Amino acid sequence: MSQLAPEAALPVYRTDEIRRIESLAHSAAGSPRLMEIAGLAAAQLARDLVPDGGKSVLVLAGPGNNGGDALVAARHLKQWWHRVSLVFTGQRSKLSADAAAAFDAWAESGGVVLTDPPRGGLQSFGLIVDGLFGVGLERNISDGYADLIAAVNASALPVLALDVPSGLHADSGRVLGCAVQAHHTITFIALKPGLLTLDGPDFCGEVHVRDLGLSVEALLAPKGRTIPTTVLSAVLPPRRLNSHKGTFGSVGVVGGAEGMTGAGLLAARAALALGSGRVYAGFLGPDAPHLDFVQPELMLRSAQDVLAMDPLECLVLGPGLSQSHAAMRCVEQALARDVPLVIDADALNLIGAHPGLQDSCRARRAATVITPHPAEAGRLVGVSTGEIQNDRVQAALWIAQRYHAVTVLKGLGTVVATPDGAYDINTSGNPGLASAGMGDALSGMLGALIAQGAPAPLATCAAVHLHGLAADQCRAQQGGPIGITASEVIGAARAILNGSIYATPH
């Protein structure tokens, strides 16, 4: 998994934006050669990873600028008395000017260029530096490159990837046929979305960001960022002593069709745990309970009663709703209400299936937050789940703009996108969140933060990050992610939120 400083909101750039930053940096008067700086930074990290100078390092340099970075790194490691074997898979005549200069400098230093790894296998090396392919890769890896990557992965040796692991799509996190399984990735200029979402965190290991001395955000304002833990101390102020339950808003939860009342209860319990002054749970099913014996503070009603309540500071629609005719009517009524609305689960499926509901969603004036998983996201825009996953950032932005709603595309590296084209990527959480009821808990948490006055985009980032942090705390306490439940996450989230708000001076 990626390991990033959670307290910092780090800029994230897609490949076309990275290219623009590079161009702007190169055009500046007296600009440094970025390849030399990147290669030196890679060599310094490689030296730290193999502190014993007697250890051999295998450097794999590909046919593009990523290979140029690797050539520079190899030269520095050789100068520092490491035994370096360099495999170059390109052609000198086809290299860019900077990469060709790096190739020549390696040769002038006495370095030998190999076309294949040394005979006898890879086990004699202490570290492999992966500089085969960088952010420009768009095609699937095949043939000799696939065999080389398979050998690297089979070696189980420590691997340092340059910029992105070879074979990983920098913008989406897709594996292009196969990919290097890195233990560390040193990424240059800024983070790329593919390191943070989909398959990226499974392949990049620990991520190290090096800005190469550039004032990156001054060159190009980022559209994307990671969500920092500091969002939790900013989402709500400490409570005044002179407060009452009406101060902290009322949340209505509508869902809980027959056989699915647990979903509505989980969302309502989460809203109460995260501070809403009053929480009403409205059920569709005839098997709806009249009292929650676990959380008797909740007020249980029919779905229609909750939809008619006024005032409500936030309405959460969808947990356990079903796709019945009665559920359809609930969605119509909720979309027509002039209150902040969190839409999840079957409410999203109904909207995706009915153009009239889509129009009603787009026409809303109050804040709207939609929280689809990839399959629900596909239904919202009429594409397959695979197409959503192929580019999660672009899909989230597309949905946010289409529905005029803050959009939470759930999954590894959850993406929070807003209609103005900005997005945030979450780095908290673990596989323990792959469990029934987790989405219901998230929607209730989000509803509580909005009801207490947090703006929808801020509340959404805070809820998503808090949800993941709570799961991480449960994992640490239990020794692993297996068997974490939504109820446990709710309790952990309450403790973390209190600690964040009240540990910070205001």
C-alpha cells in the first residue's frame, strides 16, 4: 500500500499536466536539466535502500525519458562505488536529447551497457531500479518486456520504481498487461492519480515524492489533491457550551425496505454517532422496527413521515431502499425537497434508470452529494463498470458535472469530484471496508456533518477520510482487516473526530 503523509494535502497531476509543468520549467531562464535532478534523487534513495556499498544494483533503463532518469541514477551509484549492472532496452539513436546525453555520460564514466540481465539470474543483486516505462505508457506490455517484468517480480528482490512502476497507467492505476511489483516508488514533480487509486497502491509500495526543486503549484494550479487528515479539525468547530440538540441539526434517513432495515439503521446510527442533534430513520418495509434496541435515541418513522418532516438539515436517501414503485416515489419526493441531500445505493440505481429523475437531480438548488460504487456509477452514466474503473478520476468528474453534484466514487483511492472540475483522492482505509454496511455508515456520517453546517464538499472529503481512518484504527486494534464491521467503524469514527476537533487549538 502507498504510504503518504496523511496530514498534508498533496497536489495530484495527470500526465498532460505533468508534461505542461515540464515544458514551463524547461522554458524558464536558466532552468535546470530535470532529468539530471531526477536521476540524482533516485540514486540517493537507492543508496539509502542499499546502504552496503558492496551490494550490487541492477538498473533497468527503458527506451524513453524514464530510461534517461535510470541512466543518470546508474551513473551516480557507480560513482559512489556500488557495483552497477545496467540493462538498456532502447536504441541510442531514438533517445531524446537529454536521455541521449545521459546515455553518453554513462558510457564516458566507464559504464557497460547490457541488453539482458547478467547470466545466473537476479539473486546476486541487493536492489533493482525499474526505469523501463514512465508516465507516457499507453499500450499493453508484451513480449520481451513482459518476460523481464515477470523475472523482476519473481525475484522477490527489493524494487525501486522511477516515477511509476513500469506497466502501471499513471492517470488511472490500470495495469497495462503486467506491471512491476515495486517496494518503493520515487515519483517526480508531483503525485499521479494512478499511484493512488485502482491497482496503483498494490503495485507502487511506499511512495516518495520529489518536486525536483520546482515551485510546482506556482507553475500550474492543481485540479487534484489528496485528502489530508487536517480536514477533520476543519470540518466542524468545537461546540459552544451554550448549545442544545437543535444546534446540531436534524438528519432524516430514508430507506429500509423489507429485509433491508439494517441498512437504514446503520446509516442512522452513524449520523447520531457523528453528532447530529436528532436523527429520524424512515422505513419502507412492513417489517420495520418501532424501536432500535441498540440505539434507542433514534426516532423511527415511516419513509413518508420522514420525507414530509420540516425542518431537516440533511436528508440521506437510499440505504436499503429497493427499486420498488414506492421507492421510486420516495426518490421523486426527496429530489423535490429544498434540503441538502445525500444519495446512495438503490436511490442511485433508480436515478440511473429514469431520465426524469436525472433531470430532477440536475435541477436541484440545494447541495447534492451522490456516493456510487463503480457499478452504480456505470448505471448513472450508461456505461459498464469496467469503463468506470478504466479512469476513475475522469469518471467521477464526468458524473459530478452531469448531475451537478459532489460525487464520491468509492473504491481503493476513493475520488471526491465537484462539478467545477476539482477532485480529491483519499488515501486512508484498507480492505476491511469491503464489507456489507460500510456504504450505509458512510452516508450517515456525511449526513451528520452536513446537518451540522459543514459545506458539502468539505463534509464529503472529511467523511470519506474519516471513514477510512476509522477502518485503519480497527485494523490496528485487531491485527488485520478481516472481519471489520460497519458498526465498529462507526464507533471508531466518533472517537477520531472528537480527538481531531478537540486536540486542535481554535
